[in-house]
Amino acid sequence: MTTDILFINVPQISLVYPPAATSLLKGICEDHGFTARVLDFNLDLYTTCTDDSIKTELDQHFSLNDHDAELTKTTRDYLEQYYVKVISEILKLNPKWLGISVFTFQCQIFTKELLIRLKDQYKGKVIVGGAGLSTNGISAKQNDFGSFLLDNKLVDHYIRGEGERVIIDLLKGSTDLPGLDNDNFEQINELDKLPYPNYDDVIGLGYKYTTGTPQIPVTGSRGCVRKCSFCDIHTAWRKYRYRSGKNMAEEFIYHYEKYGVTNFWFTDSLINGAMASFREFCQELVNYYQINGLPDRTFNWGGQFIVRDRKSMPPRDFEMASRAGMNGVAMGVESLSESVRDHMKKGFNDDVLDYTLSEIHRNNMNCYFLMIVGYPSETLADFEQGLDKFREYKKYALDGTIYGVNLGTTASIDEGTPLYDDIHREGIDAQGYDWILPNNPDLDIMERIRRRIVMQEVLMDLGYKIWNGDSQLLKLKEAYGKIKNRKYKTKIKLQVPE
């Protein structure tokens, strides 16, 4: 029987757990009576390749999105053979629709090259969606990649924004839809009514789970309750929406009883944005443990977590979260200088951060820090203050309360962020990593790179674990090369071969 729609994941995205989007769309399509499959070519490409040098070259080829980079003949031949394999599997299933998840700009090269090769062989319809439809992110005004694919007849449609309802209407034959081949997408307000994702096609695959056992992503909210200066999420999701705690707990229980999975990761921008829902969620899980004779912390879960003061998140909330299984939360600390955080509009001071870390430690949980080195307002004194604060927190690194730090690359000024808008209103041309601001002229790209390297070296000496540090420095090196040669102004090459 012909499948109504085949969803595929393509390189390059994380391999740590099954991507949420394709399995969510599969569940939604099936809930409306359509047949759907998911194939993960992103995972397959990297797990079937046994040559580490090819993997490294492909990783840089996709992640840096460098269309000018020359692959070695060995790697190019391997990739060409892989495109043949992908096309063969698509044609074998012969779906009526092919849906490609362009999760980020790092998926653009594979998507484009696959579609060029697929164009004259596949007779069904093709649709793409995801944040990668724009080279500069989901909040960028220019939908360059999605428009390019449509204009060159490589796809039949693209979907911007939330596609859960649009995909169903499209499969039913409608085409005049918000977000379909346009940027005027609408938000979904009633998230509790969405079906659960169906991970049947991918749950048994060999993802590189950080927990050592299968882990399922869950989305509990969309948007954010804060408005940090460097973040573009409010451009994409204008209103913060969240599921009820009961509904989220029921999804955990559903996947546990279906797949036996006990590890979960929230894909949200924050898991404790709506505290009433957060509390209900924790209580529902604890109730489930008690009713079924299970111990506390049967489930292990985490996600991005905002730092809250004692009044909005008192000690009892941490106690209940620990009992429910919260652990390994990612905290957007961004800077350990209060003045820098104030400019970022992070909404917490050092005392609140100290309180949060003490409660995480007291309740036998852990966290890791997300950081930005070289933020536009950061002075050398701010930077040194941050290093001193990391020295103060060394005890938490050594006992595992802070089990890692993600330093990122360095501050990027991106379209769709309040920071970008403020700077451009002053007539300053700043984009990405390429900027020097008149009120902080010493913080040029070389100084930011220096601080980024120094911070990694100091933290490693103190005993902190640095997440993806070396690969981030490689990306920063590549960015510096383009800035130095003024190649950053040139858009990626999107030409289709004759």
C-alpha cells in the first residue's frame, strides 16, 4: 500500500535522540487517518560510515554550510553513493508526499543536493519545513532557502512556522493556508489538543543517547516568558503558550508504557516558564509513581531552565521536581557578570543564581551552564569578574552539581533580536560575529576570540567539563576567516546546476 507521506530527517542535526518534529507530524497525520513513515537519514549517514576522516569532513561540510568547500574525492564519492541510497529508499516506498525536515541551516546543503538528484526520478509531491528555510534562522525576514527551493521547482511547497495543522489541510487538498509558501504563519494556542508524537519508526535506532538508554524529546511549551536581548524567539513565537502539567505527565506515561522509556528531554526554551503547570506536572508524576509502586525519580528528565528567585520558585518546588525526576537542566546563565546580565535582561542577580545552585545541590540534582563570551557590553573587568565567579563555583564543578559548561562560540548579533534592532537603529552595521561597537571598541573579533579561549582554558584547569568546546572554536575560526576576508557579506551560493 502506498504511504500518504514520508518524513525524513537529513544531515546535519544532533544524534543524541530521535528528532521530535518528524515523529510529531507522523502522529498527527495518523490521528487524521493518513498513513505516514519516518526515515532518519541523518543518523544513518553517520552510523553507517566507518571512516572517521570522512565523518569529520562531512561534519564540517554541513555544519559550516560552506558551499565553496571542496570535498576530497573519497568523501565526495561516499556522499554521492549515499544520495543514491537515499533516493532508492524513497522510490521504494513511493509515498504520495515527501516531507523533508530542514531543522537548521546545517541541513541546507544535503537538502538541496538531494532534491536536485531526486527531481527527475520522484513523481510525488515534495514539501519542506523547519527553521532552516532561512539561512539566518526562523526569525529572519528573508526566507531565502525555502523561496529558492520553490522558485527552482525543487519542491511543491514549503511551510513556515508551526506545521501541525497546515500539513493536514494540505494533505486534504487545501493550498491557501497561513504559512504555506508564505511567512504569515499562525500560532497554535491549544497545545493540549495535539496528538502525541509516534516514535515507532525511530525508537529502536542507535542514537547516541547521553543517558546511555533511549531518550524521547517532549515539547511542553512554545515561546518564552522572558525577552533576552540576544534571543530571537519572540520574533518567531509572539506569544508564550504551554501545555497543562497533567497533559505533559500523561505523555511521559504514554511513552513509558508503550516503549519502556524512562529518560526524557524537553525541547522547550524553558521548562519552568509557567510555574502552575510545572508544579502540576511534577505532582502528577509523583502520584503515578505512588499509585504504581514505583520509586521517586523513576523518570529522568530535564530541559532548559530559567533561574528564578526564592519567591517564584521556593525550596518545596525544587524538592518536588527532584522527586519527579528532574535532572541535568540547562540554565541560560550567559554571563557571570551582573552588569552584563542586566544589559541582556536576564532577570536575575548573583544572589538568585547562588540560591538556585544551592537548591539544585541540596536536592541531589545537577545542571549545566549556557554561556555567551564577549557580549557587546562586556568589559575586560566584566570578563575577569566572570572568571572569579567560576572560581567561586568550583566546588559545584567538583561535586557534579555543575556537570558541564557550554561556552558557545562568541556573541553573535542576529536579525530578529532586540540587540540587533537597537544597534541598527543607531546606524551601526552589525551582523553575526562581524561587529565593533563605538561604546566598547576594544571588544573586536580578536579580543572576543581571545576571551573565549582563555575562559575555556581557565575552566578546564578548575575542573569544569566543557561541552563541545573544541568544535565551537573551529567554527569560530572559520567565522573569523570570513570576516577577515569580508566574505560574510556574500550570500550562500544556491544555484542549481544546468
